[in-house]
Amino acid sequence: MHLGKVIGRVVATRRSAGLDEVRLLIVQPLDEQRAIAGDTLVACDAVQAGLGDLVHVCDGREATLALPVPFVPVDATIVGHVEQFAHDGPGPQIGAGDEP
Amino acid sequence: MFIGKVVGSVVSTVKDEKVASLRFQVVQELDEHGKPRNKYVVAVDTVGAGQDDLVLYASGSSARQTTLTDGRPIDAAIMAVIDSWDVNGTLVYAKEDLDTVGWTVGEP
Amino acid sequence: MKIGRVVGTVVTPVQHPAYDGHKLLAVRPLDPDGSEASDRMFTAVDRAQAGVGDIVLLMAEGSSVRALVGEKAPIRCAVVGVIDEIALDGRVVFPGW
């Protein structure tokens, strides 16, 4: 599971069965310094996340368990909005209302 | 999932009976700007994607979560054909035949 | 399982209900010599009352984690222990990194 920021969305009409109502968002993984941590990926959305939101992403087979139909070929789902992230490094702390 | 482009297909005559009926395609991963990454995967097509289509594919045991691939030895599945995507409100890609009139880019 | 250092805590007021009641930690994977491993940072639910700065055991494999938190939970990573000591070839390397 990782932190990331929503940077875009994907529109796809033709999908695997069970994914009809699911929103697909593009996520940039971030580390605790809010630095880029790996390649962008596409994740399903289980919490009504929006553009620019800092989010919590569950990857792997468990990602399907947050969706209305769990038997779907999905390997990443947004499972939380991050409001606050306190860390022990030198970078800025992330709190509500911060510009991500 | 990753964005990818169907760049080819794989035909294999001698293969395990569990994968005998499946259609395999070669997918090259793209970044969010549509630029190819130097990563390729052979994926089972679950949605009828064609050559040059931009698609989403899922990896790992998730790929077996379809009626087509359940219980079969595969680790990547194409699960959607992309119509369009945008990054930070700017349209990056739209299928040629997609009607983008009245399309508003902004809040996802 | 991986060795990691808890580098932060994450608060997600809007979240999947399976996460309710779980504390969420940010964990940086480490090599046994204490240097940062190449893996990126993980987030994990806390099953060991761990805190920032603790060296922990990180389970980052779904079916083992679901055995702890419920089979239907979309949770893949958990901190399952706070490490007191690590020995390599019989020599204690942690504490003392």
C-alpha cells in the first residue's frame, strides 16, 4: 500500500465485466517527502477522490476487495483520502488544507 | 493498472491446455503523457482489444479474476480499452472516433 | 516479511470501512545492515502498537495480512512486530546501527 496524488482520470467504455460503475484515476506515487516514488499508475476509486487529492492506494489482489463487485481484474484501488501525514524527516508535514 | 499499447500478439501452438483457448497480446507500457516506457508484458485480452489500441492491464493474481482467466496460469490481463485520459485537466489522449464535442476537462 | 523503519503516521478521515479502527503507518523498508532498501515507502496498518522511529517487521503480502484483518478487507500491508534485536551470523547488528 502506498501514498499518491491524483493527477488525472481515464475514460474507458469497454471494460471487463463487473467494472461498469468504477471510476479510473491516474495516481502519482509519492514518498514521505512528497517526492515522486515510482511510475504513475491507474487505480480504481472507492472513496470519491478528486483531482489533486492526496490518497492512500491499496495494490495487489486486495485492491478488488474495496470494489462493489470483488471478482474483477484490478490491481490498484484508492481506499482513503489522506488528510494528515506526520513524519520524522526534514520535509514539510502534510496537514488538512495544504497545497499538495 | 498501467496504461499500455497493444503492439502485437503472441501465437503459441504447443502450450498448456489451461491456456489453450486464450488470446495473448504484447502490450508496451506507456507513461501518463503517452510516452512509451521500456517495459513489455504479454497479457490475456478479456475485452476484445485490437492492434494499436490503448488499454489498461492488471498484473499479478488480479489478472485471474475474470471468468475467462479464473484458475489459469496467467499474470497479466487487459481489462479495459481506453477512450481517453487527461492529466491535470489537459486531455492527453482521445480515440480518433471518440466524440469529444462538449467534452469538459476538469474535475474527474 | 521485510524489516522497516516507521517514518510517519497517516490520517485518512475518508476511507474504506475496513480501515476503521486501524492506525496507518508509513514504513521505509531497510536492509539488514540498516541502510535504506531500494523498495519505495509502504503504508501499513499497525498490528503491533508501533510508533514513529521504531524498527518493525512489515508484512507486505496480501493473504497473510488478510488472515489478521479479515478475509474481505482491502488491506495488503501490516506492521506485525516491533523489532528488539537483529543478528547476522550470530552477531547482533541491531540495536547499534
